[in-house]
Amino acid sequence: MTVNGAQFEITDGPVRAVVNEVGAAPRILEIGGLPYLETYPEDHTPPMGCGAVLVPWPNRVLDGRWNYDGGVQQLALTEPARGNASHGLLRHTSWQPEIHYLDRITLGADVNVQPGWPVRLRATVTYRVQDGGLNVTHTVANRGHQPVPFGVGAHPYPRAGQAETDECTLELAATTALELDPERKVPVGDPVPVAGTDLDFRSARLLKGVELDTAFGGCLPAQDGLVHHVLRGPDGGVELWADPVFSWVQVYTPDGFPDRGRAVAIEPMTCPPNALNSGIDLITLAPGETWSASWGIRAVG
């Protein structure tokens, strides 16, 4: 054990991943010895949400307040400076291994009934290294006695091998974007088309000089039925693919990622920020039902 939590390694040929028990967060993804995820020392907590699984909602809930079954639910304000509940309820939880083979691991955690959350859920995530990358499958099961809405997201920071972030181009499958309050980072209007705006990344654009902390939507699947977002450097790139239910993606370009500087988070989400209030693209599970979907990261070029 470390200050951070147990670390679980999985390998398949030239592909190696290490998953942190805290937040069920992938801490390392290497392919042929090259890094395809931003990392951090194993005795540190994940910086800037790095890799965390975001359940039962991704992103933010304004004032931590939402309505359920005719009553107001009040979540803890885990982003107090902005007055929001942020990134779900399992980001800092120790997830427990259910299976661990050479090339895969499944970790599970419970979302217990608590202030602001009325129905017990069981969440699992399976990481498998194969096909030149990392495949991630989420499941959520309703262990309570009432239907409940929820969303799922993840917070990876892909990187294109040894390339600097500002040397890379970004291409997104997104057709819309949400205007966010610049201080509170929650939506202030409806999704708007990106066509003809500086948020149009449907064709690859260089990231140098681009500052994003933006929720993109309308992510369209390609002919293979999957959504694709690509970060490409001078010598190759990395692709984040996802099932169509991950029709939202938050892109964040911080300058101060530890020991890296400029980095880029490409966060697949099933719903937008503040969805517990807007209701947009929430998934509702009846008692006893289970939901599952996948995304992944692989080298390209």
C-alpha cells in the first residue's frame, strides 16, 4: 500500500497499464514503452481528477442541489469555491478488485444512500489491455427500491507519446458545445452548433494557444458505430473511442499538470454538466436493472 492506494498492473504484449484503487483511475498506459496517458508518482493522489471514474454523475451539479421524487436533494459541495458538487461520489473512494487476470482487472464500489443521493447503486469498471490500447467497460446496477437517474464519465488525460501538448492537433466528433458560466463552469444556455465558431474541432486543429474547459455534445459515431476523438502529435497519436451513449465530452487544457505543464483531458460523458437538473441525457435505472457501456484509448499512426 502507498499513500495513494494499491496499484494494479495489467499487461498484454507491448501494452502495460497500472490502475490505482483510488477512484479506479488508470495511472499508467504505455504501448511499446511510450506513454499514452499522463501519469503521476504512485505515492501521490491523482492530480486534477486524473483518470477518475465519475459516478453517479460527471462534471458538476449547480449548488449541489437537484430534485428527486418531489423533494430537494442536497449534495455536499465538493467544489466549494464554485458552489458545486463535482465529479460524482466515488472519485476519492477505494475501489475493490473483483477479478484480476494478467490482462484485465475489474474493480467495484458502492454508491451508498447519503445526503443528496437517495438510491443505492453498485458500480464496476473493467480495464483490459488489448488491440494496442486500453478498453474500459462501466456497469451500474440499481440496488435500491426506486428508479433513479444517473450519468457516468471518466477523466483521462491522453497524451500522444513523447509529443508536447502544444505540438499536437485535436479532432473531436462533437457537433455542439455548451456555453458555461466562466466562474462556476455550469451551463448558461442550450447546446449550440460548433460550425463556424472557434469551438469547431471536427477537423484537426493545433492546440498551441488554445484554452479549453468546455463541454461538447452531439458526438456522432463513425461508420464503425463508435465515437472517435483524436490527439495527434508529429510522430503519431492517441485516440479515445467510445460507445455512442458517451455523446458528450469535456475537454480541459490545464497549464499546470505536475511534471508535465500543458496537458489535455478528454473526458467521455453520458450527459452534460448539471444534468441532474436539466435532465439532458440522464439514464434511468429501475430497481434490479444494470446498465453497461464502454470506451477506450489506443495508439494511432
